[in-house]
Amino acid sequence: MARQRIVHLTSIDDLRSAAPAWDDLWWRSEVALPTARAELLVLWLERFAPRGGFHAFAVEEDGRWVAALPLISRRLAGVLPVGTLPCNPWSPCGELLLDPGADTAAALDAILAAAATVSWQWLWLNDTVVDSPRWRAFMRACDRANAAWARHERYHVARIEIARDWDFFQKNLSRTHRQATSKAARRLNDEGDVSFEMLSHLDPRDVRPWLEKVFEIEDRSWKGLRGSSVLRTPGMFEFFLAQAEQLAQWGQLEIAALELEGQAIAVLYGFSAKGVYYAHKIGYDPRFAQFSPGQVMFWHILERLHADGQWQAVDCIGPLTEALARWRPATYTIGRVVVAPRRLVGRAAMHAYQNWWPAVRRLRKSLTGKTPEASPADAPVSDPLGVPG
């Protein structure tokens, strides 16, 4: 049996120094999100958790890492100390990394034991892909550790598989959707010269002007009116610029644009790795909403990806919307996993959570039509693909 040892990182500098080992594990893991790589995790921490409270637990086996879990300290409701994944609605980031060829059960047992030494009452793990092999293995480790835990589904994410050719894919769409998108494209062409660009190999020095286009369009939407767009949030454009430049350096940045007479009317900011194209932010100019520019652009993207022959899927990251459902995607579930290490206060709080939280959720839903798991960031209030309502 291979010998394993725990590695405990307690600062951003520790993580930066460990980037080669972290990324080597990322490449071997089932996680494809490039934002889970060390440098982009460092960037997220510097922007959203600069005051410390970072802990990452890794397991080394035969000289290389086989498991890693990044966590940050928070206070739930301002009271209960918890360890959370470094994720938020601005950008996905923290993930559980596992080498499927290693003794993952022993590695997860070691990570849970190490996490229990930090003064958290709970692990409050939002944005987990709860049905994935890695998170199922994590829940089994909780059982082995006799740690109370609960799982809650939050929303479903669209994942469009690219398994056959483009003709086959089109034939499996509804006739109504095919006709509506084709009609929108024809009407748009009648307005002037339409062009589509899909940029997968931008030089980092050329990223800024394209990113400005992306977020200028976002700023014209409801987000700009509410003051919650990237351009109206101090420091946020600089965060995305640094993220995009790093992605471009790795060859993992994806930007797409649909233009009318040289003016961008729909844009996508995303990233890619391991055959997965992540459509992180899709926006359109609301002045052109009647032409469904987001749907037309998405049609071009899917056609190009099918023709390329190297892609497995398009992952739409956020909650499934009616517009995305028209592409007949598969889905996976994003949820929350709550774990109480063997501490009296944490286990008592977990008992209350398991017994009272379902009732609170039902009451809130009856009063507002929403559940506590749903937030404005989880459920966009306008259609990012630009479908006239």
C-alpha cells in the first residue's frame, strides 16, 4: 500500500508555491474547470478573501499529490464558524481534486481528519457537483468518519453533449427552435453585414479590448441599470482581466462575438479545458433583442464546436434557463454539502439544520415562491441568450 501524508496550506503564498503540484493533480483529476487551477485560485483569494482564513488540505502519495480541497473561513449568519469552498456568483473556483488512480478513500479520510482540526463547526460546501464521483466519494468518507452530513440540491446546469456530427445534433432539436433561430438569423442579415468571431487563441496582450466589449454589453443590460454589472463594481473588471490574461497564457480563454456592421451585439466570455467549453458569461445588446442575438451566436458556437472534432461538451455553468432548455441539453445538479465534524456544538447545530431547515424552506416557498437556496445570482432575471419574451 502506498504511503500517504497530509499537506496543510495556510496562506495564499503557500498555494502559490505549491502551484506545480496543485496543477499536476488538476490535470489528472476529473475536474475540467481551469478556474480551479492554482494561479486562478490565488487570484480569486486575493480579490475575495484577502484577509486570510485560507486552508487547503492535500494528500501526497509517492511524491505527488493525489487529493486536494481548498477552504476558506466564514461565519454562517455572522455566528457559526464554517469552512467553505472559495466560490461565489462572480466566478467558479474551488473544487475537490482527486486522482482516480490513487487510494482516494484513504486520501479523503485524511482530508476530513485534517479539516476537523480547524476551529470550524461545519463544512458548508456550496457549488458542489453533488452527483459526481468525487463528491459521492467525499460523502462516503463522511460516513466512515461518523461525521453528520446533509446534502441539498440547489439548481441544475445545462451541459450540451457533442457526441455526433452537426446534422445529427440539429435534427434532435425541436422544429420550432430550429425555425425560430433560422428566422432570427435571416432577419439579422437583412439589417446589414453580420459576422461571427470565435477566439480561442488570443495573445494575452490582446485580451483587454475584447474583454471591454464583453462587459460593455453586459453594462447595457439589466445589470447595468441595477448597478451590479462588472463595470459598475469596483475592482471587478481588473479581476476578470487578470483571469482572462492568465487563461489566454494557458490557451484556455474563449471569447465569441456576433457583430452587426462591425458592432458587437452578442458576446461570450468563457474558458475551456479537457474537451469542455465553458460558457461562463453570455450577454447581448438589449437594443437588438428582437433578433435573438444570443441564440444566433450560440448556434454559430455549437456549429463551430461540432465541426472542430475535439470537443466533448458545452457546459453552461449557471442555472438552467428556458432559453438554454431549447437546446435539449443534459443536466447535472449543483448542490450544497454540509458536514459537522465530531464536535458537540456542530452536531447539535446539524440536528437542528436537518430537522428545521426543510420546514423553513417550505414556509419561505409558500410565502415568496422562492427557497433559501435560490438567490439573485443563482437565477438570472433576464434571458442571457436574448430571446424576446
